[in-house]
Amino acid sequence: MIFAAAPRRAPLALACAFALFAPNVVAQDTLPSVVITGPRFPAQATPIGATVISAEQIRSAGATDVNQAIRKIGGVFGRQSLDGSPDFGLDLRGFGTNSAQNTVVLVDGVRLNENELAHTVLSTIPVDTVERIEITRGGSSVLYGDGATGGVINIVTRRGAGKEGTSGSLFAEAGRFDHLDLRASIAHGAGPWSFDAAVSDRRTDNYRDNNKYEQTSFSGGLQYAYAPNGRAGLRFESSRSDSRLPGALTEAQFLAIPTQTDTPNNFGSLDTDRVTAFVEHRVGAFELAAELSHREREVSSTYDFGTLSTSVYEAEQTQFSPRLRHTADLGGQRNEFVAGIDLMRWERDVTSDFSAGDARQDSKAFYLRDELLWNAPHNARLAIGGRHERFEKDYSDPLAFPPVVGEHRKQSLNAWTVEGSIDVMPLVTVFAKAGRSYRIANIDENSYRSTLDVLAPQTSRDLELGVSAGTEARKATARLFRHRLTNEIYFDPTIGFGANTNLDPTRRQGVELEGQAVFARDWRLTGAWQYVQAEFRDGPNAGREMVLVPKHVVTARLAWAPGNGQTADIGAQWVDSQRYGDDFTNSCSTRMPSFTTLDARYARRFGPWEVAVSGLNLADRQYYSQAYNCRAGIYPSDGRQLKLSARFDF
């Protein structure tokens, strides 16, 4: 949120993305059911490189929101939010506090990313409406444009009941720190019509002083399915939240009393409304799809600088994304051609004592992607794609120093990708991908920059090699990746009092391992390891580590489901030490300490009722994942929390 980022002048960086969409080829008459979203259309096999989290896994792990599910089940590293919300900063492939600007986040194909220094808000999405979450790591600007170097996270909702009759649930949870979470959902299907609705009320005092958080939200959808040709529908989401802002601590303060605050009078709020219309239609070998989405958000923040100062940001974003897919069988080969257009307008009005930075950005993009699948015994696949996107930016701030009046800029960028996969032997697939991804500076970065002109676009040469082996019962995937970045956009604290700038050439490279195994019929073990080298590759800082990037993140989970109404789930995550946020020269005498967190859940079902007890940070570890200065600028993470919940399904 803007009100959380404003007082820290947070660094920014790059990257966001999508990894490989590499569905295995099978004969058309034996195609499996749809499980994921391929190149912006439903695909018929899980794409290589993607992690798919099902609704059943979300519920079994006791994840109470989408962000938590991505971290606990998907193994994605998340940084503690600054405003007490459950919206941790999700970091794919080591982009630090700029991860939000380098990871594309979608809900049913609609972008949630903001054109400003703000993390994507996922807490407004009712977790009970989620059908699955798809996490794809690696560059994919061809399909998703700006900010697609680190990865793409796509949240897919149920979009209707999906079956005849009425079903729903009631949920209540209470726990430490005066935590209270109330949720209700309902879905109904009648012939071609279906609808769903969900409401929630969440509140907590949180671990720290002056960190109370309250949120209410509503989500509803209506769909008409005119099988077998397609479907159309409308979704609406609305959320209201209020936060108290505890601010940062020095290391001495953290070690003495980690719950304390130096900012007892700071607070903020966030209101969002989003409406989306969608249609999918098939005509012979052609599939047509489109979304038209409009989002409005108002962010307000009040800080005590001796006198109270209030800022209000009002932003609107409209997106229209029509696209087409043509599929043809060509003598034992299958060709899939996708073409699409992305049109987006984002506007912001600011009312503040220190800024009047009104802004607008228009983007227009056109992309093509062609995929050939052949040699059924080996499921060979080759895909080539390209994208051209044009941006127009308008910005004005008479309160800036010096004042900015009527600044207008145009920027155009291209992306490309070549990717392929083949089964070298039964149950063993190798895959590779090369491409170019990009990101442009957002409005906040350009308004506080180190140059007279707007910041140059950030580009990345992306390379990925991998292998996947096994079945769903026992499967392992390994990936080697490298992103060579030019003009990475980042906040550099060594320039005067600090400013956003284009860095000297940088690099992200490393290894990712994922695995899962079902054993003794009732037990399921999953794990993930990410190793990242994030460093400068040229200039005066060549060879030095990038800040706020742990080299190692290890996640493991063990689930027990004997089928007698009982389930249990326990997980652990270890995060390596990191450079402090201002330590560009790697000269700070210490690093942010590594830490391990444990969580667990046990649930018992009695007919339509389910009762569960769960815990987070069970070892009550005192640690932090956010620190913007050497031994200072620390935002402590949450202490141990125990919760008791009850759920009724009907």
C-alpha cells in the first residue's frame, strides 16, 4: 500500500514474470481435463515450470488468505507487511523490496499490479472462492508485458457454482492478538446460470503496538454458460480496510522490546472496488476470449510530524484484453496460435501537504505466440512469441522541487521468447527457455528520480534450463535460471539523500528445486529450495551482492490425511541472512540474521462441521524480514499465534 511505503522511500527494482507454458502432448481423444491456464487460455496439462495450488491444498493447510497460501504451499518467500495486513511482499527470484514491481499478479487474467510503489493487495480476494493458484517463475513479458521477469502469479476463482443446487460455508476463527476472522460464502447453479457470493470481516491487534488492522470485503459473481460454445459473466469485489502504522525500529530497540512503536499516531486506510466482465466463445477451431475490468482505489495515510499530515491517493485502472486462439491438427502435429491485445489506462489524483503528483498512463500492446506439438511418444514442443507495447505517461506536481508541470513521455518496448520441451524417456522431461522481458519505471519512481529525463526502461535477457521427473505421486523438478539485467530500476540510497535510478548492469541467477511424494497412502511431503545470486555484474559495485535478497530459501510441508475425518499439516521455512536495505557497498559490519519459522494445523470433521486448531511461528522466534538501514529501519515480524476455528458446510 502507498501509505505503508511512503515514509521509507522504499527501494525499487525490476522483474516479474511467467515461466514456461509447456503442456505435454497427448492424443486429442485422450486429453485430460482442464487444470491450469495456458497461454492466456485454458490448457489441458500443467505447464512445465508452474506450481499449481488447489483449493483442497489451501483448505488442508489452513491458509486463511491467498497470500498465505502462496507462501506456505507455494514456497514463495514473503516479507512482513508494513501496515499489519496479511499482504506480505512476495518475492520471486530475488528482487528484494522491488519484487512487487517485478512480479505480475492476476485474478482471472486481470492485472492487479499498480503503476506506483505499492504491493499487490490479495487480501481482498475471498479465499473460499479460489479454485486454484498458478505460480510460474521466470520471464514472460510476451504474454503479460511490463514487469514480467521474476514470475507470474495467477489466482483463478470458481466463476460460478459449477454444479446444480446450492452450496456454501460459514467460518469463524479466533486467536491471539485479538484475532477474529468471520467468513460466509454461497454458490448456486440452475441450468446454464450460476452465481456465487462471499463476505468476510477480519480484525486483529497484531503483534506490535499501534498495529491494529480491520478489513471487510464482499465478492460476487454471475455467469451464464451456453455450452458447448462458451460462457459469459460478471464479477464484483469491494473491500474496506483500516491500519495503524507502527513504523520502523533500530536494532537496539528490536532487541529490547520488538513490539514497541515510535509512531503511535500514524494510521491509514485502503478502499478498493473492482468490476470485471468476461466472455469466452468457441467457433470451430477458433476460441475467443476477453475481459473488461475497472478498478478504483483510495489510499489515505496520516503521519505525525509534530502536526498531523494527511495524504489521499485516488486511482483508477481500466483494462480491456481481447484475444484469440486457433488450434489445428496437421498430420500428427498440433499447432496452437494465440494473438491478443492489452489496452490499459491508469490515472491517479493526489491530495497531500507535500505532493500534488497527478498522473496518467496509457499502454497499448499486441502479442503473438505460436506453439507446435509433435512426436507423441516424446511429447516434443516448440513455442515462439513476441510482443510490442507502447506507453504514454503524463505527470504534473506543482509542489515538487523543482515543480513539474505537464510532463509527457512516450516509451516503446519489445519482448520475445523461444521455449521448448521433450520427454527424453518415460516420465522424464527436459525443457528450456530463452527470451527478453522488460519493465518501465512507475509514476512514483519517475517522480523521485536521479535524472532530468524519465528513467530508462529496464530490460532482461532471460535463460532457463530444467528437468522434471516422476508422476503426481512422486515428482521432482529442477531449474537453472539466469536474468542479465540492463538499466535495472532501483532506489539507490548512496545518491545524495537517495533517489530512484538506473543501476549499473546486474544479474539474478540460481537454482530452484521442487518435489513432492505421497507415501504410506496417508502422507504427503512437499518441499522447495531456491538459491539466488543477486549481484552487480559491472560498474564500481561489480561483484557486490544486491540488498534484501536471501541466497537460500527452503520450504517443507508434511500433510496427513487418513480419510477418517482427520487432517494434519505441519510446515517449516528457513530463510538465509540478507544484506540490509542501504548496504549497496556491502560494508555494513553485519547482516540481517537468518531465521526459521514453523506452522501447523490439526482439523477434525464431524459431518458438515470442521473444527481446527492452528499455529504460526510456533517457536515464537523473534526475527525480521524488512530492514532498510544498517542495524536500523527494522520492521519486526509476528510472534507466535495460536488460533481456533470452526467451519460449517452446507
